[in-house]
Amino acid sequence: MKKALHRLSEPADLLLARLEDAATRDKRAEKNVKIGCGALALVAIGGFIGLNFLAETTGNNLVYLGMLAVVPVIVFIVRETGHDVDDRKVTAAADLVRTLRADVPATQNVQLEIDFREYTRGGTKVTDESQPKVKGVTIDKYQHKWLEVRTTLADGTQIDATITDRISRKSKPKRKYTKVKEAFVSDVTLGLRLDKRYGDAEAIAQRLYRHPALAECQERARTAKGRNLYVALRTPSGSRVNARRTPTQFYGVERIGSGRTILNMLAWVYDGIGRAAKKAA
């Protein structure tokens, strides 16, 4: 898979195989980009020195056209970079589909929408008038829905789950570079069209007690009407820092939205279904 928005609808086994292949391709791409960048540096430096010597010797500046030899290397790097997708995203989707396939009929498709683009390309820039102005500091805010999964479980319940990241990007110019710090939180939603056997969704919503695995999340919404149940949570935050002398560091990536978050929300709802059934009995 490339860094793009993908919309897929396939049986869980086929979809999982595609995601696992994307994860393998991603690792290979990361390695190839490093190799390509090293080769580009060697070709560029060595080629320039050699051609410069040749030009002085022959008096013919056309020899510098030999620098075009770097073009295939650049093309290789660009192509491989296109397959270097976000590890967090491909892992989240694979974990989710891998677990769901046990509860999805083999003939039933899983609809997956996953956006591997950076939030600056695939997301939406939002305006926050309440944000205080700080001299020399630029703060931009984005929201980016990068995952949506829809399918029907074996019990007849239809699910629609999404993950939307909310990002605050702070840029501060330094003397020789710009320091960038990004703060991430995820809004995770789960909508269900419950099978008839489960009765009124309102009774279930009333019995959604706090799930231990979601203890750090903030509940944003809980609504129920007829057989429809909707819950929304906001995760704790993570951050990414891009400084001059250190590689980009991501802190708390395990705290923000993932496939496991959605699975925990499903477990939370089905726990409420079980409680409601016991109450009715």
C-alpha cells in the first residue's frame, strides 16, 4: 500500500493478508530508503569529484551531464518512500481486522477506509480563535479521520467505528532550524445497529459501566435510540518532537487511538449487553 487514502471492501482474511503485506512492504521500504540515501550521497559526492577532475583534464564541461546518473537513485528513493507508511496506522488496522475476523462470517465483507497520508495533506486545518498568540511561535490545529471500519458481526449486529486524530502543531524558529512539536489526541467512535435479540439499546446504554481498559479515556458521547447505540471517547495525548540534533521522537503513541481502542470499546458495549440481559431475566 502507498501513502494514500485507501477504500477497501473484502472478506476479513483477504483484507488481513493485504494489511500484513503492507506492513512487510513498509519495513522493506524503510530499509531501502536508507540504502538509497546512502547511495545517493556516494554517487553525488564521488561523481562530482570525478567529473570535476575529468572536466579540468579534458576542458569539456559536458562531462557534468554524467551527474544525471543520480536520477535513477532519486527515482528509487521516491518510489520506496511512497511505500513507507505509518507503522501505527497499519498496525492498528491489522490488529482490528485480525480480531474481528473471528466474529465476522467468512462471506461477509469488512469495509475499511484508511488514510496513510500525513495530517497536513489528508486532514483539515481548523481555526481556534481562543488560542493565545505567542510571539515567534506558530500554532496550527488539524483534525484527521484516518480509519473507519464497517461490517456485520456473526450475531447480526452492524458496527461502524472511526478514529480521528486531533493535532496541535507548534513551530518555533531557531537560529539554524525550526523546532516542531506536535500533540496528538484521538476521538474514537463506535456506532452499532444491534441485532433484534438484544432489544432496546437504551437499556444497554444505561448499563455501560466503566471498562478498565478505557479508564484513561474521556467519554464524549453516549446515545441510544431503538436498536441504535453510539459511544465516543477521547484518548489521552501523545506527542512528537522534531529537533535539530536528534531524530524525530514520538512519545505516548500507545496512548492514542488504535485498533485496540476500538476492540476495547466493543468489549465494553457487549459487557453492557450482558448486564442488560441479566437485568431482564
